[in-house]
Amino acid sequence: MNALTNYQTILGANGKPEFVVIPYADFVKLPGTFRPGMIPHAVVGAAVDGKPMLQAWREYLMLTQEDIAKRMGITQAGYAQIEAAKRPRKTTLQKAADALGITLEQLAY
């Protein structure tokens, strides 16, 4: 494994390392890095295994139905119905995508 050497450490108020800044080009090469527009293998695999895309993304992002429901301003039960729907409305999917921090295209149904 190559050691990352092109980085800057930012110390916190206590004098201990708190943040690390790296060039974006190095960041996107890191394993497990999520880049805008991409669909991670784990999400694709869950969808292939039969999970709805909303559920696959939610689980990948380690969020609960309650988390997403709060972000959307609806109840957990309401979100559960959306996640289970065969063909949710485009406007509903856009709201869910916004709550997940992804694009509508990444929810490609």
C-alpha cells in the first residue's frame, strides 16, 4: 500500500490532530470514497438482490427510516410506504434523494 504523503494536519484547540486535508485527486482514489454521481457497488448489489433502491441507499448511508422521514418532514410510516412502493412519484423520489444527499439519477428505478 502506498502511504499518503501529500496532506495537511489541522490541530484542534487542545493541540491534537483534529482534521486532515488532502488533495481532491488523492481523496477520490481512497477505497470506499463516494463521489457525486456514482452508485456504490454495495447499493447496486442490494438492488440486484431485490431491495428497493431507496432502501439500498438508506442502508448504505447507515440511516434509519426515521432519519430519512425527519429530513423529509414526514412520519416514519409514511417513509416506509414510499420505500416499499413499486413506482413512487418523481416528486417524491426527488424529495427522498434530497434527504439522502444524492441525485435523482442515482435512484434510477
